[in-house]
Amino acid sequence: MLASPKAYARTCGAVYACVIVLGIFAEFYVRGSIVVHGDAVATAAKIAAHETLWRAGMVANLLGGAAYVVVTLMLYVLLEPVDKRISLLAAFFSIAGCAMTGTNVLLDFAALSSTAAPAALKTILGLHLPGYCVSLAFFGFYCALLGYLIARSGYLPKFVGALLLVGGPCYVLNSCMVLLAPAAWAAVPFDVTTISGVAELVLTLWLLAMGVDVPRWNEKACTVSP
């Protein structure tokens, strides 16, 4: 049993916040300012001109993936009293997503080495989106299972669980549609992953600010069979 479930949950929230900041930096700031969609030559020139920034994006993704492994373990421990098997299944989905994120770091390194060959760079950059979709699909299943566990927990608010139960499938839907019908999906005016991101942000802020209801967590933990 945890000595201080509230402090543990808040630490988890703090690490989760680091994951979000690192992800925003790598995906939106670095790639957003360097990758020119549909123009491998211009992208190669930008990568060459901003090599340090591109490498910083790789490091951010690497550290973010490592931090998410920590979050996965901490959430497993926090939610294990609800249902150990489902909490473990959720952790497996998360680790699979983290592994795929690591593969995308390797693709970014390959891109750095291909700035003199625009055709090869175009192929490498083209693999980033499907790789990202695969990782988000695994994280979508993870979020949905977290939502189920949180909604049943009694020591975390049901509305957070409900958000994740909606947000998780949105990740999965987006990934499947990008792979299945990218042109049609791109025409949809609303990005459904916004719902997923809001759900993860709400969970992070709740853990960071409020933690868990300690008496209810202890009560639940005491009823778990050894």
C-alpha cells in the first residue's frame, strides 16, 4: 500500500505534465517550424539550417517517451485496486505506444542523415504520420481503459473517466481513418483528437492539483486480494 497516495498521484500528474510539454515542443514547435509539407527539398534545407533544433526535437520525444513509461507505471499502481488485470492490460497498450514513439525518433534521425537526398527524405518523412497514428491508436486503447478504471474507482472523479472513455476512442478513430481514407478524413472540419487531448490534460491537471481521495483509495486498496 502507498504511504501517501495523494503525493504519489500529484507526482504522477507532474511527470504527465512534462510529457505534454515535451510532446508539444517536439511535434508542434520543432516539426511545425521545420517540416514543409509536400516539399522535401525545402524541408531538407530547413533541417540542415536548424540541425540543433531538429536534434532537440528528437531528444524531447525520447525523454517524453521515457517519462510516459513512468506515468504508465504510476497510473497502474494508482488504478490497480479497481481491477488489477485491466490496469495491467492498459499498461501493456501504453508500453506498445511508447515503443512506436521510439521508432519515430529513429525516423527523425534518419531524416537528419538524408538531407542530401530529397527523394529518400520524402519517404522517411512520409513514414512519420502512419507511425504517429499507430502509437496514438495504442494510446487510445490505453486512455479508454484508464477511463473505465477511473469511472469505477470512487477515488477519482467520474467526469474524468467519462472524458477519457470518449477521448480514447477518438484517438483510435483518427488513426484508423488516416490509414484507411486519408483524403476523406482530411476534409472533416473538426479534429477529433482535440477531445482526446483535452481528456488527457484534464486528467493531468486533476492529478497535479487534487491527487486522489485518500480514504477511498485506502478502502479500495484494502479490499484487493493479495
